[in-house]
Amino acid sequence: MNFISKISLISTKYFTILVILATVFALSFDELTIFLPYVKILLSLIMFAMGLTIKISDLTNVFKYPKALFLGIVLQYTIMPCAAFFLITLFPVNPEIAIGVMLLGCSPGGTASNVMTFIAKGDIALSIGLTTISTLLSPFITPLLTYFFVHSWVDINISSMFFSISQIVLVPVILGILINRLFEEKIYHILPVLPTISIWSIIIIIMAVVSSNNYISVRYVALLICLVVIHNVFGLILGFYISKVFKLKKKQCKAISIEVGMQNSALAATLAVLHFNPLSALPGAIYSIWHNLSGSFLASIWGRDK
């Protein structure tokens, strides 16, 4: 298990570098599109691994601070969808990319936010609670928000999207939480393996998406990167300063900022593949790279606080 733990540590430490290398590799190989049919299974595996790390106490503790919890959820599902809609309205992007950006904006917080919050010396309990609750709410909120913003020009099947998210997110997370609750001592030894499983599942999803879109021009990718960067920065800045306006503690402001800015990009990419097309998944793939870079940078700065 020591060897596996070391692999997990290396994968976690160099995750962003691995994603960048995988992206470059995927640009040269069309064959990696063979993984597209498996993105649903891979995301379910990620969500199950996330559930296995969550204890009931993690959820009950966060309710001690209902104001911060409620504000974090509201900001998650207002700032990012509105920012996404603003960007696709402002910039000249085609409908496929636009729907991908909107899916990204309407997704819950990503699991990497918990690690970044820890590094940033933020409120870990709040971060875990926000990630978990926003994820559990996503089958209901994500389809409705997506429909609200883009139904006038894209056909959105709310019920189909609800069942997809329930199958690949809600059920695996709840199952993981229950197994943790019932067999906590027995699964303790496999916990070090979970980050590696999640990391490599995300990498495979990104490679499949990038490989299927390697015909896109460099100029167009540059525009998409610009959209992703602005979207992420909106979330990080507004999440922090709106939390300050509501007089939350600095640790809570950090947690909410990171939670709002770091989306579940793997979910956005998976929904795009399942309900639209691989091109719509590209914003999620690019976001996976960028938000880990920005999140790490911001967390390292905040982590210097005494």
C-alpha cells in the first residue's frame, strides 16, 4: 500500500502538469476518442470516490454555520451561471461552445476545491459541506438553470438531464457516503487510493474530449481559453468579496471563493458528451486545466496568512 500511496501523492502533487501533458498528447491522437463512451462511467467513479471520503459528521458540522452555507450555495448557482451567460452573449462563440460554457456555469463545485481550501487555510468543513450539498442539489438545479438560460436557442430535455445527473452523480455520492458510514474501519486502508482513481479518471475524460476536438483552430482555442479564464476569475473574486459584504469570517470567505470559482468541470464535459456533442465538452476540459492553476496560485498566496 506504501507504493500505491506514493503514486497517489505524486499524482495529486503534479495533477495540473499531468493534465497539461495529457492534453498535448491527446492533440496528436484521434484514437483516444474511444474513451468517449466511457466518460459516464468514469465520472460515476469519481463521484463514488468523493462519497467514500465524506463522513456524516462533515455534513452535520457545517450546519453550525447556516448563513455561510446558504450564501455559498446561492453564490455557486447565481454567479457562475450569470457570468457564463454574460460571456457567451458578449463573445462571438458558436452554439456548441456556448452550451458548453453554460453547462460549466450551471455545474456544482468541484472536488479539488477542498484541497485548495486546505492549502489556503480556509474553512475546510464549510468547503466539504458546500461541495457535497451543491453536488447533491445538481440533478435538480443544473438542468433547470441550463434550460432557463439557453432554451430559446437550444433544445434542453430537463428530465433526461435530471436522470443523467442522478445516475452519474447523486447515486454514486450517496452510495459512497453510506458505505463510509457502514464500513468506515474496513475502507480506511483504501482511502489513499481514491485521489489516484479520481485524478486518472479526469485525465482520461479530458484526453477523450480534446482528442475529439483536435481539429479546432488555435485562434478559436485562444478565444475559448479567454472565456474560461474570465469565468473562473469572476467566480473567485465575486465569491470572496460578496462573502465579505455579508460579514463572514475570512476563512469562510476563502472557502466560498474557491468553491464558487472551481466548478465540477468533469460533470460539465460529461453532460455535454451525453446530451450535445464533444465540441460542447471542450470548455469543461479547458476549465479543468485552468482552475487548478488559478486555484493553486490563489491558495498558495492565502496559505501564507498567519
